[in-house]
Amino acid sequence: MIARWRVFLGFMAGGVFLIGSHVASAPRAVLGLLVAFAGLALRGWAAGYLEKGKRLAQDGPYAWVRHPLYAGSFLMAFGFCLAGTGAGVVPSTVLWTVFVLLFGIVYPLRIRGEEESLEKCFGDAWRIFVSKNHRFLPRLTPVKRENPDRFLWSRYDKNKEYNAAFGWLAGVIVLVVKGLKGW
């Protein structure tokens, strides 16, 4: 149930961004887009290690943080909020409120539910993984394993991570168009 709400609210956030974003300054927009790109890169890196329901991803970005896809989504959303706010109190407040709702309430509920499923599926391997990795904040050094897995583009494709890249590009286009009108 929460997964459906997360997707719906994500689309709603995109709509709010489309309507309410404003480029206040070029440096702020560029900084925000760089942060959003870092999130996109993290998501893409993670997707190349993930085989949902088949094996527990523990290498690549998973050696640093338990949920790199969600961490990447956080960075993307934060970056776009940073890039697209700064002028107009009401639109900026609405945009940041949607961000806080998504990442303060919806995503934590989704993560808890996902972790329950992963524990049921992977048992002790999951519990060991949890004992070594933080949920959201990265470790200072990665967890090293014998015979680590490697990134595969076929996993990236199977996970349809290119959709995040299209979303990032759409956000960039929105900001460029709005920036050209306002600069």
C-alpha cells in the first residue's frame, strides 16, 4: 500500500516542481543540479548490483549504505528542491513541504516494510548485513567481502533505472526553461 502512495506522491511532487519551482540564481541552480546528479549516479550504481528477490545486494554502494536507491532518491529530490526554490515563499514552502512529507514519513514507512520482507527472504544474511550497514547514512569505509559481486548493465536495465535518468533530465529541462525566462 505505501509503495503505491510513494509512487503517487512522487508524481505529485514532480507536478508541484513543474508548477512551483523557480530559478532564483544560476549558482544555486547549478549546485542543486549537481546534488541531484550525484543522487542519480548513486541510484544507477546501486541498480547495477540489485537482483530483486534473488540475492541480497551487498557490494558496490550496498557496501557503504543499506539503501543506496533511497539515498540516491533523497539526494535527487533535495538537489531539485535546492535548485528550484529561493524566490516566492508559498511555492518554495509547498515544494519543501512535499519533500519533507516524502522523506520524513512516506519513505521511512516504505523502508521499514521492505526491511521486514528482506529479513523474511534472506534471514541471517540480512541480519548480518544490517549489523554492518546503516540504513541511510553511509559508512566511512565499505564493508569488504570475499568474491564481491560486480556492476552489470543488464541489472541496471532490468531494474529500469533509466527512468530515473529521464526524470533527472526532465527536471533539468524545467529548470533551464524557467531559468532562461527569469535570468
